[in-house]
Amino acid sequence: MEKLIQIQLTNENNTYNDLSIQVEELTHQLNEANEIIEAIRKGEVDAIIVKNEEKHEVYTLQSADKAYRIFIEKMNEGALTLNKDGLIIYSNSSFANLVNMPLENVIGFNFINFIPDAYRNSVAELMETAWKKQESKGEIVFDGKIKMVPVLLSMNMLEIDGGIALSVIATDITLQKETQQHKKALEKKDEFISIASHELKTPVTSIKGYVQLLRYNFQQDGNTTAADLLTKVDVQINKLTNLIGDLLDVKKIENGQLQYHEEAFDFNILVNEVIEETERVLKKHPIVATLSESKTILGDRNKIGQVITNLLENASKYSEAGSVINVESSVKDNNRISLSVKDKGIGIPKNQLNKIFERFFRVSSEKENTYSGLGLGLYISAEIIKRHNGIIGVESEEGNGSTFYFELPVYNKQEKENASKG
Amino acid sequence: MQAKDKKIFIADDDADILQIIGMILKTQGYQVVTSTNAKDIFKYAAKDLPDIILLDIWMSGIDGRDICSQLKSQELTKNIPVLFISANSNIEEIAKTYKADGYIAKPFEMDHLLERINAFFSYRNFNTRQFNYIP
């Protein structure tokens, strides 16, 4: 009010008209001031900028919606409010940290000053779009203290108390970018495994084909020695083929792409088939099977066969030639069938038992490197059994052999049909 | 009908594979026509229809799946059984999608290959797990 009186005194020569205009002007200013006070009282105003000739003074209001302010202040994203000229009228400390400046050197300054030169044009365009179309989004990279920080800028036009402002949220998307890159790298890896396995299988197909033709010719000529030697070559080729298959299976399990072809099949027939085939190939171990009454299983016959083969091969691999491998099956409560494969081999140390079904895990011992394998077989077996709602496990003692077992639900056709009817 | 009356067309861009499959089938007396270019099947079919076609899926510049679709869309060739033969790990799905009559995964056992081919000529109706041809 002092200021007003001063104006009147210095203008004592004014005419009545001049004074009237002045009163009108001052009344207008007074009304405007009242409106601002009212807006502050209602919490509609966050900050007041006073334009001076030299600089802008910004007054933020401590009292304005404290909870909301704390939330904005504490969030990880940079949050800004810009006025129509692009001046920062509010900034949280996250944005100040992002641009590596104290907060007092951010508020009141032009937003574009904080944007790296290379992005100034695109940010200016983003702002123009937001003013015209209410919102805009774009990615830029800030030169952070330690490393470059990719940032997503989201701009929204706001109407504040009849005026307009631009809210800017600056989100650090380093993690998203890294995740994207990681995903791309994984896709590349998968693609590589697919191509590599195809490329490996092609020459293997030729080798296997020629070996089998040669064996056929030797058999026709009665040269059993040569034919038997070629059978051994063929067994090794099959091992190589299985390794390639394991790598592909792991890739498919990881991506949830392993296909299961469900059918109802007789469990004992499958077990006997696999034992016969394994004995033919391994030859080093007698396999003694004690099977209970057979049951029907609903599942992927080939894959369950793959599990049994894997358990038999492991039993053979980790035990001395000539030692017996026992295969037993039993039926529990008429609705579960279990199969166990028992060897008299090197066994598994107690502290490694829980890791045995992990991917790439191989039992570590002094003789570790004398046993071949990628450490994938049991991992794949466990996945296959889990997918059939079964359980897989092992009992073992170092030096005293291992018993691997799995249990699968029995297929009850009647029950299944009733369930689907009900 | 004897095996010697049966004609099998094989297309694979790998000359070794062609030789191997050709020799395996000849042990049973089948007549074999091989080509590294699957498109030759149309020339061949025009004068002398084969009884079975074995098609590689990925051949240099030619997609066996397209050839299969074309064969199945033409009156002259639509009833000839087509078997995909490939090292592709999704061969079963591909065979189903492109309505091939079966597939042989590489690498294959000589005995299995012969069993499957023989089975085509032995039964009028069969539908096994890995071989889904129903004439």
C-alpha cells in the first residue's frame, strides 16, 4: 500500500481523468492479487514467478499440498514444470541430480540449457508438439557423471489457474535399454544354437549314412568284424547326435518351446523297449528289471523314453563295467507309477545332491574330468517329468552308488472322461 | 507291386545326402530319381509321376515348403505322398503346417528310413506316431 500512496503523491498534477484511470488500473491489480491469494489458499498455485528486468524470481510455496510435493520430490524420475517461455518454474532434486547441478541453479533457468547440444532441436520439437497437441514423448541421452544416461522425456500441457504450463517427466531408462539389449543377445544366442545344430546335423547325417551303407555292404559280404566296428562308429555318431539334441532341448525349455505330443501308452512296454535298446548300445552292464503290473500313462512317449535312457546311461557312465544296474517299478495307490534306476557307481556327495538337476551341473570330484557330458541330461529329464505332473529325485551316498527315480500319474480313462463330462 | 516298380523322387541340395538315400533305397530295389533342385520335380512329374517324393526343407534358394504347397495344389501331383527330410528341429510342426504326408528327421537310421518307405507301399491305411499318412 505504501507503494500506491507514493504513486499518487508523485502524480499530484494529474487531472481527474488520469486519476480515475489510475484507480481503475490499481483496482484491477488489487483484484488480481486477491485472486492469487485465493488460489494460494485453495492450493491451486505451486509457485509464483516475478518478472524483473534482470532475472526471474521464483517463489515456491512450502504449504501447497505437502504430501503431493513430498511424493514428487522423492520419486526417482526427474519432474519439472515449465512456463510458456520454457523456464523451469519447478524441479525436483532427481532432475537436478540427472543434470548434475544444484537445485538452485536449475529453477528459474531455461530448460533447453540443460539439454545436450545434440538433442536441443529434437527437444525443442517435443516441446512445440506438447504445446500444440497436449502431449509428446521422446528419448534423449544425458551425459551423466559416470556414464551416458538414456532418458525418456514425457511432456504434458497443463492448465494452471487459467494459464498454461508444461509438465516434464524425465525417466531414466538405462535398465530398460539394458534389458532390451539382453533380450536381443538371447535371441541371437537362440538363433545361433538353431543354425549351429542344423549345420552340425548335416555332416553327421552324411557320416551316419555312409557308415550304415558300409556296414550293410560288409554284412552282405559276411564280414562281421568290419560290420561290428562300424556299429561302434554308429553308436558314437548317435552320442554326438544326442548332444546336439540336448543343446536344442535346453534352448526350447528356456523359451517354453519344447513341444509335447500327448498320447496314452503302456508304461512297461516303453521301459522294456528302452532297456533293450540301451543294452544293445551300452553292452557294459547287465540291466536287471523288476517291473510291477503295468499302467497306462498319458504323455509324450518319446520324451519319457528319453528320461529313462538318460537315467540308464548315467548309471552306466558312473559305475564300473560289469556292475549290475537295477530297474524297478511300483504302483502307489493305483494312481501313481514310479520307476527307479539303481547303480553301484561312484555316488554323489551329499552337498551336491540338491544341485544335480540344475542346468550345466556336473558332480565335482577328483575324477570329474574323466566323465564326459555337458551336464544337461538330468536338467532336461527333470523338466520333462515336471511337465507330466510327476516328481523326480535321487538317493545317493558318495562311493555307494545312486538311485534315481521318477513318479508319474497313471492315466485313468474313465476318470478323465467323467471329468470332461462334468 | 514289387519295389522295382516303385519310383521315388528325392530333392536335397546336399549331393552326399542324395547319394546316401539313393543307395539305401536301391538296396531294396526302388527306382530312384535324385535332384539338387526341387523344382525339377515338376518337369519329372509331367512325364513320369513318382510314387513318393522326399523333399529337403532348406535348399539353396528354394524352400521345400513352397514346393510341397505347389505339389499339393496341383491336380496332377496332389495325391503323391510328400515326406519332408530335414535337420530342422521343428520338422514335425512344419510337416503338419504344410500338409506333408510325413517326415524323416536328419540324421536318420537306415532301417527307419526303409521301414517308413516300405510302410507306404505295404498298407492302405496306417497312422503311426511319426508317420501320419492316411491314403
